[in-house]
Amino acid sequence: MKAIKITSPFHAEITEVPKPEITAPDDVIIRVTSGGICGSDIGIYNGTNSLATYPRLIGHEFGGIVEAVGPAVTGIEPGSQAAADPVLSCGKCYACRIGRHNVCRNLEVMGVHRDGGFAEYVKVPAKNVHLYHKKLDESLLGLAEPYTIGAEICKRAQIQAGDQVLIMGSGPIGICAMQVAKRQGAQVILSDLVKERLEKAKSMGADETVLVPEENLEERLEQFTDGEGIPVVVDTVCTPASLEDAVRLACPAGRIVCLGLKDQPSKICMADITKKELTIVGSRLNNNCFGEVIAGFEDGSLNPEQLMTKAYHYTDIMEALTMITEHPKDVLKLVLKFEG
Ligand SMILES: [Zn+2]
Ligand SMILES: [Zn+2]
């Protein structure tokens, strides 16, 4: 079968690899129909993803049609549409034992630490397979994973109906988090530097948007919250300065979700944390969020068809990578299609 391999930074190739076979009783083979290209795939391609090793079959956002299941698998029938959770954990470490397997000490993410789903077929443990119940366009089957990132953010922020949320950054993660927060009854204001990205967010349900270089974010937050200040801040911009902004902007008793993987420090004033008794939490990958996301796809509150900017045949991977690199403002999520 064919698969997309990054052999070393800046070297991507369509390669022939053995088709996976059932070897463990709980194996499931998925015929991949589509996958979403993520910033971290770009990072593996251009050598800036410090977690990746080479050569690597990339792709952690993928889905398709169940092709075959191992003898111990129940409830997953061949022919079903499915999404795959790329998070693999040990089940034994502290994080796993307390139900936080997405930060397992021995964490492996398909497409990053081990081979992923940008291939014609992929093998996934049954517990990582999540079925769609309503038929979805095959090009969208890989887009549950980016929404699970949004669902994890909302879980970590303990978002509840009526909460007011600032999401800094209107890229795919910001928009997925916005739609999940809206689904949970929150009011969401998004900020970004790019007008087109904010227009997209608005069309997908954001209550308000703030174009940062032209508008005063603090003033807009004052208006948005009737002078209360913003209780939840999600930082998808992920620079040292954006985390400083989040700590400054959050109101007393506020919650901040941090997503960045950079190792540069932020200058955060401890008094801001103490005096406001802020809760600052990290959010990584997803912890069993696929069920919620698939429910959102099926009730129409989450719109993967609007997240997808364009679909490419997988053999045009270089064209897709070029599009993302050269026109980042015009791209929300590119999809690779694997059928045929
Ligand atoms: Zn991703
Ligand atoms: Zn573990």
C-alpha cells in the first residue's frame, strides 16, 4: 500500500509499505479515506517538531472505513465509518492511573512518535476506534481529532453554560475550541491579527471578534463582560507574550488554558496569579473526547465541513504543504483524500 513518509526534514515521499495485518486480538484495520494536515505535521516536515523521529509515516488526524477487526473486537463492524484517536498510553503510570492518559509518561502519538494514518490502511487498537453513527462525507472522517483538541481545552477550562470565554487566535484550534465552547452554552469572543480568520470564526458561530492591531482588546473585553473582566482565557497563540497577556487579562478567579509547546519562558508576575487566584492549566491532545465530538458532528453544532478549506488527493501532498506554507492566512484545514 501507499503511505506518506517524511524521511528527513524537508523530504516527503509517497512510499510503498506493507499493508497492516491483524496480529493482536484487539486490532482494527481502517481503510483511510481522509486525514487533516496539522501544524505539527508541518513541524515534522520542516524539522521543528522536537518530538518527532525519522523516518516517519505522518498523520494523526485520520479516519475511514473499518476494513477488518481482530477476534476479540466487539461492536465494531467492517464497513462502518470511523475516526481514530492517535493517543496511545501505557495504562500504568500515575497520569494513566488517575484517568489522564493523554499525558502518560510513556505517551506515543500515532504520526509523531510512531507511524500514523496518512496511508491507505492503518492499524489501530479497538479502544482507539470511534464510530460515526450518521453517514458523513468521507473527506471529513479525519476531522474529529482536531475538534477533540477543542473539547479537551473546554474540559480543562471547566467551561459551563453561560461562561464568557476569550480565545486568543482564530486558527483551527481556536475555531474548534470556539465551536465546542458554544456547544456547551458559553459566549465566545475571539481575537486574531488576521481579519479573514476572524470573519471565518464569526461565520462559524463566534459571538464577537477582535482584530488586535486595530482594536483595543481590553476595552472590548470590558464591553463584552459588562466591566466584569473575562473569566476564561484560551491561549492558542502560544508565544511567551500571549501567555503574559492571558494572565493580565483574566479576571479574579479566572481560568487560563495554555497550549504552547515552546520552551521559551514567559515573564509572568506571581502577584497576578496570587491576587486573582488564577487557575492556569495545560491542555494536551485529548482525553476520551471523541464521543462528544462525534455527537457534535451529528447534532450539527460542530461543522467539520466549514473547517475544511480544501481537499487534496494524497499524492498532491507537496502541493498542500506549499499552500499551507505560502498562504497561511487562506488556510484553516487542508484535507488529504486517500480513496482511489
Ligand atoms: Zn492535529
Ligand atoms: Zn501511562
